[in-house]
Amino acid sequence: MNQNRLFVGNLSYQTGETDLQDYFSQAGIVTSINVLFDKVTGKSRGFAFVEFASAEEAGKAVEQFHNKEFQGRALTVNVAKPREERTQKWGGARSDAEGRRRY
């Protein structure tokens, strides 16, 4: 698990990467920011990942910013967990051109 990478949740939908860069730089050197957007609407999903140069800086950011207000919302800030593999939502039996079930 990467101790340098933080999950930042409960963001305002207007929060951009520059806003997060400016804010989280108070805790240390920010090496990357990834705000996630909905594929269909193109709007922010309200969370991001912020990566620091060291685990110590990331830990300081968690202590400094978790449950603190930013742009009118109380942030959730913690060490990001590895992405879990998810099964496909589609699949299973299908019908062929004659309506027969195939597996």
C-alpha cells in the first residue's frame, strides 16, 4: 500500500486540481493530484487522490486536514486503499438469434 497517496472525499463539485494543490501544499510537497470525474456527465464525483513526496508529509496532511472545512465542506482525508478488483456487472447467459440461451 502506498502511504504517500491520500483519498480526499466530500469535495465541493467545483473544486479543481489547483485548489487542492494550493491547500495541501501546506503539509508538504504534492507530487500529483487526480480529481475524478463522471464519464457520462463530465462533472466531478466529489473526491480526489493527492500524492505527497513522502509518507511523513502524507501523514501530516491527514492530521492537518481530516474533518477540516474546505470550500464549505468537511473533508475526509485518509491513506488511499489499493483499488479492489471488481467483477463485471454484465455477463451470464445470453440468447442467440433464435432465442436459445447460451452460456
